[in-house]
Amino acid sequence: MLFAPSAAMHTTLKSSPSDHTTLVLTFGWVLVLAKCALLTWAIHHWSVPIHPGWLVWPTLAFAALATGLWVSRDR
């Protein structure tokens, strides 16, 4: 036998995100995107004198930040 694995050479692989984590993140992003779409529609529908980007971009930025922190919390 050319190579005999020993207990000292045990390696562990980082597990992939669980189905629950993926479900929570997906559900959260669906809510964020629905909120942004509804907000954009409402601003245009009622002619509110503000650009939707002032509300949508910070929402997306903080959602991306929260997602990044959640995903990297175990590293």
C-alpha cells in the first residue's frame, strides 16, 4: 500500500450552508425586493416628489451587508 491514512491526517471540510439558512436568506431577499418594487410603484403612482433610488439603494445596500455578515459569521 502506497499511502495509509492516519488519524493525525484527518481533515475537515467546511459544510455548505444548511437548507434553513438558504431558505431564510432567500425569503429575506424576496421581501426586500418586493418592498423595493412596491415602493417604486407607489412613488410613481402617487407622484411623490422623490427619486425611488433614495430609498431603494440604501435598502439594497443594508440587505447586502446583512447577508454578507450572516454568510461570513462562521469564518
